[in-house]
Amino acid sequence: MDSVEKGATTSVSNPRGRPSRGPALILARGGSKGIPLKNIKHLAGVPLIGWVLRAALDSGVFQSVWVSTDHDEIENVAKQFGAQVHRRSSEVSKDSSTSLDAIIEFLNYHNEVDIVGNIQATSPCLHPSDLQKVAEMIREEGYDSVFSVVRRHQFRWSEIQKGVREVTEPLNLNPAKRPRRQDWDGELYENGSFYFAKRHLIEMGYLQGGKMAYYEMRAEHSVDIDVDIDWPIAEQRVLRYGYFGKDKLKEIKLLVCSIDGCLTNGHIYVSGDQKEIISYDVKDAIGISLLKKSGIEVRLISERACSKQTLSSLKLDCKMEVNVPDKLAVVDEWRKEMGLCWKEVAYLGNEVSDEECLKKVGLSGVPADACSTAQKAVGYICKCNGGRGALREFAEHIFLLMEKVINSCQK
């Protein structure tokens, strides 16, 4: 097995005989047939698995957080988010392998573990509070296993099968007395977000058993990408109901955008008379206009000695600084000038020189073709490339998050 695995967790004394804080385990095989490398495909600018890793790590209820995978790219993303990695064997990475197979293999390398929280990578609306409440149920009530469910108000009917059953019949209602939604409690369905189980159950081949309980998740938090493969709809749900980290979102008042590689595609053309020519996407210009109309200041920055005359000809009406050796110092000066805290500043960058700014601001983003260093420092990775709509896309992301901020203030 991978060297990162060995000796990475330690046992915890347990004087009361209750299970210690066990690990969270997210299973993320590379060979998804429905959507290739689905577990790290970007959902609302974040790798899919990143949403549950963030929730698990911030919950504070796990001794450690692990990703079990057979794929290098998934391993890299897991480590980027702060998880440890168990490199699963080929024997439990087949299409026919079950989740239980992979969990048992993990336990074979961790004799100190007496309970596992198996979290599904495909449930991006999971919140730390859900995991904290389950941990409390196990600790206070002594449950052997707890799994997540969601309440649904759906009437079920029997299937018509030729030669077996020619007519359908109601399974959970009386058609003569159809209840109104508000008069019916509905039914509980597993939603697959997580399964907590003690070691002895798992080793017997069960994820559910013993003293067993369910945890009911809110319907808006129950999003399963295994089923909901309409990615744009899932993105809208996550942007509205997802967990964005411990720090409370604040209203963005300033967006700083790197010129080369964000506003433009980074290409520079030189005319016969040695004048610099650059290009930008009209969509991005519209994005700047929309941001300004909503009260968000937009400023441009570059480490290169760009021609201010050329930039002025774009008629974007934005304050800009070029030939900047220390971007963070300039952004900090702008922030103080406007009387803002860092959480009220957004930054769109794409290069190593943008890393410090991306890590410092309240909201950060990069184009799809940004360098790997910049990508690792951000909370949102655009689908569009620099100079090809990334700025407009990031603007839309800001608007969605600001709507979330406003809604939370009204509650």
C-alpha cells in the first residue's frame, strides 16, 4: 500500500467503553462509467469530492479524514483539501467491487479503528452540522449504526409485468382518500449521504445493524450526483444550499482581476509599428458592467508593464495598476482605501504571482486554464478560459453567492 498510509492514525483511549472518534472514509474510485472521473469533476467551481471533504474536516468529529482511491488525480485533489489517502488495491477497485469491500480493506490497515463514518463523495450539500449530530447520537445513545435518510412525499404504485400483473395497484395510498401533502408525513428513503457503522458490524458484512437509527437530512441538502446527473441543476442546488466553509460569507464590494490570462487570454500581438495589441471577450466586458451596476468596484492589475493607452482603449472604465511587483501590497492598499475587510474582496487570478492574493481574499477564482499553483489556492475554478468568458462566469458566481448572503441575513 502507499507509504502515506502507514502509521498515519493513532488509537485514542476510551475509558467509558464507547467508540472513539473514528475516521471519515470517502470512497472515490477512478473508474466511474457514467461520468469519467466524476469524483473530481468541478461542481460549482469545486471538485465534487471537495464539498464533502470540506464538511467532514470542518465538522471536528473525526479523528482523521481519508479518501480511498486507486487514481493519482483523485489522490492529489484529496491531499489538496487536507485529507489522507488510502491507495486501494486492484482487488477492490473493480466494477464488481462493493463499498463494503473497500471499507473492509481500509480497516485491515487500521486495527485501532472501531467505528467508520463512510461518506459518499456524490453528496455535495452535506453540512458539518449533520455529521456533528450523528456523532452525538452515537456517543450519547450508543447506536451501532446510523445512516442518512430524506423524507419524500411520493405515491408509489406496483409495476405492471406482462403475464404476471396486468394492472397496477397503489402501494402506499388509498386513491379514494388521496391525502394532501400537508396532511401526510411522507416516507423515509435512504439518500446515500453517509453510513456510520461500528467495526464488528462491518466485519460481519453489514453497514446497517445492531442498535440502529437513521438521521433525517433536510430535503434541500439531499443531492446525490449518482442520480442527479443533470450537472447544471445540481450546481444551482449546491450554490444555494451547499456548505462554503467555516467563515461566514460577506457581501463582496471589490473585485480585482488580473489582466493577463484573466481579462485577456494572455496572448500579445505586436503591430508593424511596434504597438501592443490585446484582445478580450465582450462577455467579460458585460460582466464588468454588471458588477459595477450592482455596486461592486472592479479594478485591474498586472505584473507586466502593459500599455495603459492600449488598456484604456478597451473603455472598461476601471482603475488599474500595471508593472506591479507585489500584487498583494497593491490590493491591500486598495482594500484599506475603500475601508474593506479581506472578506469583502474577490480576486480573479491565474498565475503564481496571484497566489498570495487568492489565498487572502474572501472569494477567489481562476480561469480553467490557470496554472496549477493558482488552481490549488482558490475556492472556484471557472469552466471558461482566460479571455474567453472566465470573468463573466466569475461575476455570475459572485451574484449567486451574494444572493445567498442576502437570504441568510433575512432569516
